[in-house]
Amino acid sequence: MSRLHTLGRRHWLALLTIGLPMLLAALYYSLLASDRYVSTTVLTVRRAGHEASSVNGLAMLLPGAAAMSQEDTRYLREYLHSQGLLLRLDAELKIRQHYESAHTDLLHRLWPEASQEQLLDYWRRRVEIALDEVSGLLSVRVQGFDPDQAQRINQALLREAEAFVNDISHRIADEQLAFAKGELRRAEEQLTGTQRTLVEFQTRHRMLDPQADAQATGQRAAELRGRLTKLEAELATKRAFLNEDAPDLVTLKAELAAVRQQVGRETQSATATSSGAIGGEALNRLAVTFHDIKTRAALADGAYRSALTAVEATRIEASRKVKSLVVIEPPTHPQTAEFPRRLYELSTLLLLCLAVFGIAHLAIATVREHRD
């Protein structure tokens, strides 16, 4: 009688821990569980230019060789899971309405009147995004209760991903080019200002190049001093054997006086105020001022040329670094429901129930043994 009682309790325990859960699960998967179809797409972000063409063949299999834009791919992954994108797609494709439509599936449906945060959490569970760190490939798997809707959602995600990559790429390129053009405008304004100052200086002082005038004046003065020295030596020589009233000596003295006067005039024209210049500045001061203006004009011209070169180089570099979305596999149209995996999940539940039954039976046996 005790053995029958024990056997009956074991049957009730098996019924509670194995039979009842398995029955409920079988009823759920056969009557209530809604099929979920998965649309898959594989994509990556690549940069235009020599970087993309330099990696080919077996080099694509090397770790990191094909993952040149993983940072952009990570940004894209976060964008596809963003709330802003979800709300935009919901207005277009009725995301909330689709996931609320499986009224019989209480476990995997979106409950009506769910908040935006709950909708976002549900969306992230239904849109799986996996990044392969070695190849840089981004796999997007969209679950839907309808295969057509799953593919439409995936196609919309692909379209938004391409717009996101293009927007970031061109925005960065435009910012770099705008900065270079701004520097070019500033350099052009500086060059125009220094050139205007140079022309105004020449017009005000009626001189094309005070430096050249000062150099020519100095050269003439040096030549006159050399001639003066030669005449003084010749005069000293002739005084040794000629009288002071000798014609040659008188002529030499007159020439010497004329040369001295000419040296004085040349020296005065270089250091004293210029009679022809408006404002009465000395030629040497004008030459120094003109040299400073001319130097600033040359520096401004060099800066303008450098800025012009930088704009062209930035334009070329920006076009070379334009990123693009490469679609390895377009959004698929599923024909067979991938979820729920009825056989797998029922087998897992059976193993779990058997484990619970074994633990419960062992616990009951241990309690009875201690009681006896």
C-alpha cells in the first residue's frame, strides 16, 4: 500500500513538473504562437579612393584588412537602433500596428498602448544588428509576423542607412572645404589690403621703388667718392712741382670742388627730406617703409597661394574620402518562418522539466528519509 502511495505521488509529481508544462507548451505552440519571419541583409561602409582598391584578393581575409571603416559601421549600428529612426519608420510603415497585430501570441506581441520606450525596447529585440569585428560586415536581421512586412522594414532600414552614410560623409567633406575656402577668403582680403597699401604709398610719394632710388643714389655717391679720392691724390701730386696758380692745378681744384659738391648733394638726397616727395620724408626712411610694405605684400601673396593650393587639395581629399554603403546581400524575402523553433524549444523545455522533476523527486525522497 505504501509503495502504491509512493508511486501515485511520483505520477502526480511527473504530471505537475513534466506533463502539465509540456501540455501547455504544446497548446501554445500549436494554437497561439505566431510565426515570425526573418529578413536578412549584409552591408558595410567603405571609403572611396586608393584604400578600397589596395585591398583585394586574399588580403581581404586578413584580420583588419577589410575593416577600414568599422568606426563608421559602429555609428551606423547605433543609428539603426535609434528612437528617431524608429519613429520615422513607424509613421511610414506602421511598425507599431504590425507588431500589435499578432493578437493570439501573448509572449511575442507588442502590447497595445505601449510607451515609446517600450516600443524602442521591443524594436531592438526584433531588429538584430551584429557587427563582425574582423571583416567589418554588418548583418541586419528583421523579424516580422509577415514576410512582406519584414522585407519592407529591412529595405527601409537599408535606405535610411545609405542616407545616413552619405549625409555624414558629405557633411564632413563640406565642413573641411568650407574651412579651407574661409582661409582663402581671409588670405585674399589680406593680399588685397597690402597691395592697396603698396599702391597708395607709391602714389603718395611719387616713387615707384624708393629702395631702387636709394640704391642708385648710394651707388652714385660711392662712385663720386672714388673719383674724389683720385682727384685729391692727383692734386697732392701736382702741388709738389706746380705753383698754385698753374692752369692745370686751378682746373684740378675746380673739378675737385665740383665733385665734392656733387657728393654732398647725393648724400643729402639720401638722408635729408626728399624735395619731390609729399610729406617731406627722407629717401632712406621711405626705402625702409617701402621694404616693410613690400615684405608684407610678399607674405600675403605667399599665404594666398598656399590657401589656394589648400582649397584644391582639400577638394581632392574630400572627394577621395567620401564613404559609401556597400550592400553585400540585399534584404531577403523569407518563405519559411524561422521563429518559433517549436521542436527545439519543446525539447529544451522537456529537458528542463526532467531536471526539475529529478530535483523535486530527490528533495522529497531526502525529506522522507530524514523523517523516517
